[in-house]
Amino acid sequence: MATLDPYFIQINHSLEGKRVVVRLDINTAFIHGAPTDTARIDAAIATLKDLSLMGAKIIALSHY
């Protein structure tokens, strides 16, 4: 499971209340509105949770 790089956290120790734009590489096929493979989505969730716990206001961008 992916998490934020410790180097990143040391430099940017205070994300409380800051907006963070995250470009997600979801790139998965959808059939009848449901993803066929959730591996990339599952990997992105760890990063989003870490940012959220650090108090960031997350703006997630992706395409399909």
C-alpha cells in the first residue's frame, strides 16, 4: 500500500487547512458504471487518507 514519502512529510510538515491538489492516475476501465479493476483506486486511497489526517483540504483530479 502506498503512503506519503517521509521526505515529503518532513519538508511539508504543516498541511493543516491548506488545499492540496492531487492528480490521480486511475486509468481503469468501467463496465456498466463500475470499475473493472480497483487496484489503482485502492492505491490512491492511502495517499488521500494520509493527506486528510494531516489536515489538508484535498482536491482530487483524474480522468477515465
